[in-house]
Amino acid sequence: MSVLPSSTPPPSTGYTPPLELLQAADDMLLGDSPGELADAGRAYIADAPPK
């Protein structure tokens, strides 16, 4: 199971991380509980700049 959606392109920041780095991040997230992932999602949204 991959955490990164394959249909969503990465943000256009001019930087694309190496696939090994993306896979390592994906692997680390697989060990997190649903509660930890929900907390991370809330923190990400709270820290995101307004659109």
C-alpha cells in the first residue's frame, strides 16, 4: 500500500525528490497508527498557507 496517491502530481516547486527518498518516507508512514496520521494531517492543514 502506497501512501502517495499515484494520480496526484507533486507540487510544482521546481524540486522533485529522488524516488528513494519518497519510498523511505512512504515506508515510515506505514508504521504509523491511524491516530498519528490524523494528527499529522491536521498539523499539515493548520500550517498550510492560505489559498
